[in-house]
Amino acid sequence: MNKTSQSLAAAVSEIGDGATVMIGGFGGSGAPIELIHALISRGPKDLTVINNNAGNGRIGIAAMIDAGMVRKMICSFPKSSDPRAFTDKYLAGEIELELVPQGTLAERIRAGGAGIPAFYTPTAYGTELAEGKPISEFDGRHYVQERWLKADFAIIKAHLGDRHGNLTYNKAARNFNPLMCMAAASTIVQVSRIVEAGEIDPEHVVTPGIFVDRVVEVSQPRQEEELIRAGVTYA
Amino acid sequence: MTSIAQEEIKLTNAQIAWRAAQDIVDGAYVNLGIGFPEMVARYQPPGREAIFHTENGILDFGEAPKPGEEDWDLINAGKKAVTLKPGASFFHHADSFAMVRGGHLDVAILGALQVAQSGDLANWRVGSKGVPAVGGAMDLVHGAKQVFVITEHVTKNGEPKLVEKCTFPLTGVACVTRVYTSHAVIDIVERRFVLREKLAALSVEELQSMTGAPLHIEGSVADLIVPEV
């Protein structure tokens, strides 16, 4: 059992045209910038990307959108401090948007990973985001049926990882990442440090290795917030 | 339309936040929406400890760090850097929204474009133009035991924000339980606005003229008294 990968390029080498890709992170926290940039170097097109946001500045997901790789975004909040990449393409009709309430997005991903094809939630009942979806009444309240979300690949940032794929996260960078690890056919994770199996106390493992396929070490991961403040662009 | 005299008799945003903060009991689990609602945290009465939830995955976060000491893996839902209090915890998004929808939060406080007498809330989008973005707003209005709105009583143009029926796109249906405005405190009871407190300088008739749906009175209406903050 050895899920470690020697390079970022090798880690993303199977992601091809038309893939559905979950990308971890909430804004910059937990965003796998180095894996995203390796994917841009590889350059698959026509991707469906699932993330809470839709990129910021000219790096990460925004740079994927700038590069014309993204056909559709599934997200809750496609705005940021510098949302030009998504906004320009969206207003030009060049990118599709499926807007999902944040908690529903999280639960749809969890359901995808847990083998639950649909569930009912009170969120969005009576709003435009529930239009066309089945409604049911349970104990006198109305609920909206939502479908699971699954992906071909997830690219994720974590803190520690081992060759089994066991993971820990750093603070609030956990966010969507454990859920996305579960919901993708192939989960690729960049970690700040690869440790020996057994070094992560089993009591502290957040994502068990069964949900992880590849682990690649990026010892000094860059932070989206800092790159944006420094005016860094991908190109 | 609101007269100039009425414009002058009103609470500041800080005073609205102060008034809402007085209704958060010791030990409450509270989510404050991004922006204006975040101000409520400043006015917690002494001796009460509320635990603040941020939907990106922290319970019991505190003040912003000093400039230069930000940790961008330690942020709130507004993507601003925060610090932790002793007893804080981290969790993933599905657990975070289970806390919301599952009825575990005591209070959620949000801003509003419009609130209807039925408790419907519109606060995420003005129309169909531009890029729509909802975030956690539609989740946060469901599940908390109390959903408070803090808002100006009327828009900048003097239009009522408390209305019979929302005309902006809805965030949630029959979800708001109490509204703190620049002029009054109003509960939503059985699809009606029930006036609980109003500024003493304002008559019920004047307040009604600024409100887009009937104000009901059950028992006494207290004076809305807020210190300078």
C-alpha cells in the first residue's frame, strides 16, 4: 500500500477533457493551489468544477476559468474580492452556473460519498433555487428533494498525510475537503508533510485513507489570500 | 414617505446591534450573518458567554487578529481572519450545516432587504441581473430556534422594508421570528407583525405609516431604549 505520488504532474495525470472535478477549499483556506496549477499545465478542457466559490484574482480556479478549461461551475457563492474571471465569462454566456445553497452543496457532496442518491432539506423551500425540484411534506413542514453530487476526481489540500492516505487538516481549511474526498471516484491530495504510517494518531485521523487515492507532498503550500494580496497571477 | 423629522429619530446600526445583543442569553449558540450582523458580537452584555458559530467550520471564534498576524486557514464565513477562544472546535461543512438545519443553534441573526408579515425573508438578491450568489443564507434561516433580522425600518428612499409580501427574491419562507429595526422591535406571530417596542418619540401611527403591513398590538408596547454606543 503506497498512495504517495512523486510529483504534482503525475498526481493529476489522469484528469482529462470533460471530467467533473471537485476542488477543495472555502475561499483560499483549504484550496489546493499547487494541484490546480499542475492541472492548468496539463490543460484538460470542458470541465465541470464543484467548489464553494468560483475563483479569486488570477490564480487557482480563476486561472482555470481564464484558461478556458471550465464549462460549468457548481457552487454557492461565485463572488470574491476579485471575481473578474468568473463574472466576465458568466455575463458573456461562456460558462454555465448551477447555484446551490452552501449547506445543500455540502450535504449533496456528503450524500454522494455516502451512497444516498437524494435527500430532503428545508433549505430553499419556496425560493427560486427550489424551482422544478420535488417537494414533500413531513410532519407539517415542506422540504425540497436534492440529489447527490459525485465527481470523477477531487483535488484537495490537507495538512498531514501518510502512504495509506490518512489525512489531517489545518484549522478551518477542513471545510468541504473531507466530504469531497468521499464523493470522487479518484481523490488526489496535496499535503504539507507526508509522515510514516502510524505517525498520525488514529484518534486524530480526520479522513481515513479509504477515501484517498493519491497523496503528494507540497511542503510550503501557497495561500490564495497572500498571493492575491501580492498581486500574483498564474500566467 | 418618511419626513425629515422621522429620519432624525432613529437608532444607528450600532444601536440596533446593541438592542439585538441584549436578547442573546448566556450559553447561547449564535450565528451572525456576514456584514452588519457581525456587529452584534461587540455588544454582548457583561457576564454572558455566547458561543459564535461560523458556517465554514468553527465554533467559538473571537476577535480579528492584529494586522500581520492573520492565519488564512483561520477565517470566518466572510473570509476575514479571526482568532480562537479557549474551547473552540473545528468541523467540516456537513457537520456545520447539521448544526444549522438540525436545530442546534439558538439564534441566527441576518440582515434583510425585505421581511414580510408572514416571516418570509428576502436578503440575497435584488433582481435577476448580474451574478447570483447565495452562500449559506438559505440554510441559516432554517433550523435556528430564533431567527432575528436587524435592519433599517425603511430603505434609503423611505420605502418600507417590513411589507405584506416580499417583492425581491425570497431567501426563506415563514422563517423570521423577530425584527430589530432603527425604530422598533417587532415579533412575527402567526403571520402578523406584533409591535413589542418602539422609540418613545414616535407614535404608533407614525410607525405604522413607515411600515408596509399592519402592526398589531398585544398588551403593552414598551419604549425602545438604547444607550449611545
